[in-house]
Amino acid sequence: MQYRPLGRTGWNVSTVSFGAWAIGGAWGEVDDKESLAALERAIDLGVNFIDTADVYGDGRSERLVADVRRRRREPIYVATKAGRRLPKQTVEGYSRENLTAFIERSLRDLSAETIDLLQLHCPPTEVYYTPEVFGILDDLVAAGKLRYYGVSVETPEQAIKAMDYPNVQSVQIIYNMFRHRPAEIFLAEAKRRKVGVLARVPLASGMLTGRMRPDTKFEATDHRQFNRHGEIFDVGETFSGVDYNTGLQAVEELKAVCPAGWSLTQFALRWILMNEGVTCTIPGMKRPAQAEDNCAAADLPPISDAAMATIRQIYDRLIREQVHYRW
């Protein structure tokens, strides 16, 4: 496992960390015993950072994370999120009363006295232009409820604006082989300002594992079935906003570039880590075997310049038009 500094927190976190959305819900049926085994295996392999949220299974993910952290002696940093419990996303919803209530609930579910890292959970753009919201977070840090805070964003523009607030320590953003735009300006700026970057949806909802087919079926409780057109939340969170069949075509071309002995999953994760502006990537891991495959990507050698150029060509030809200027 490799480690990189997370912003100005003083933490060195595993470059492949644990995304805990899938063990909470919205990815089909999941078994808690298997989820706990995946968490344990990831930690065995050097993972020391876990990303979750209060709405992942209505607290289920946070409670599983708490269970594992309670039994491990290694230092494990846990990031959670707040804001998606609101019935409607408005600036007014990000009030002191609501944020405090969300955080108190997460503290209970995480069995913690202080949240290591609290992230606003993809709030509306107007929130980034409302200093009072970030002032509330500063007060919650002063009160000992939070150690640090950051944001989870949909666009690089939101990310760049968020970094104007001096106590924003991290930005979580979709960055993967199907989403190149964060590398144009944002990642270098985050590195310059010493803001940590969590690359989420690194495998484009599993598309970049190479295991999907035109006839792949998803359970009714899986967002890859019920959110393909943004019916429930931003469509960019499902397959990174890329049309399913286009994604399959791109994956077939990427397989031809993948180095011998690497899984396509590892290739996709290593591509993300080629950018030094990224602190860590947070793939989901529902089973121990997934943890092993994902974590191995951290120690792989750099991808060749030729392969990087081919990946860019595939993106430009097949993907760019669908996503580049939307997110």
C-alpha cells in the first residue's frame, strides 16, 4: 500500500481507500457479514481511510464502519457526509439546526465523539456562495463535533469555489477514465493549495471492471437499474453519466491497452493515481476478493506514456461529448 498526505490534516492516507456506499445500500442486496469481511481485509492490506455517508442505507454503512473500527487497533480515519437527508436541496436547508442534527446522528451511528472528516454531500451550487454555511462548520469544529471538514461536489467549478474557504481540507469529486475534466485545472490547484482530493466513482459504477455485458441485469434496488436517467439523484453518479452501450464500447478498447497481468479494475485505479493531485481513490468493496483486487492497484508501476495517450484518445473519441462540459 502507498500513502499520500490528505490536505493539511497531517494524515497520510492509503492511496486506495474504502468507499462504503455499496455496503450501505443502492447497489442491490448486500450481506453485512461479507461487508464486514471486506472491510477487515482492506484494513489488513493497509487501508486506513474509509468514506461513508449518513444516507448510505440510512446509517447502515456508518454502523458497519463503527463495528470494524471498534475491533481494530490501527488508526483508521473515517469520513462521512451530511446534507442528503434534506427532503429538498436548498440553501436554507443547510441551517445550523439541520447540520447539527445530521452530525449528531452520524456521531451516534459511528459510535464516535468526534467525526474525523465531515463532507457536505453534493449541496446545490448556491451553498458554495454562502459563507454562513462554512461558518457553521467552523463552529462545529470549535465545539469538538468535527476534526475537519470538506465537500463532495459534482463539478470542478464547485470544487474550485469551495477551496476559497480556508478550512476546507478536502474535496471529493468524480475522476476516472470516463471523467477527465478535473485534471484540467482543479487537481493542480488543489495540490497547490494543499487540499486533499478523494476520487469517487473510480470504476464508473462498475463499468470499468470490464465485467458488464449488454444483457447484464441489475436488481431493482441497484441505482444502476433505477437511476440511469437521473430519476433519483444526479445521473452523473451512475456510470459517470455515460450511456451504457457507449461505456461498454470504451471498455472493450481499454482492455486492449491494459498491461498483462493487471485486471481492468487495477488499470482504472492506477490511472487515477497517476495524477499527483489525487490523494486517494475510494472504490466500493462488498467482498474480500474485491478488496484484494482493488488494493493491489496501489503498488503497481506507472502506466506508460503510450498507454496514457491511448486512454485519452478513447475518451476524446467516445466519451468526451457526453460528459466533458456537463460535469
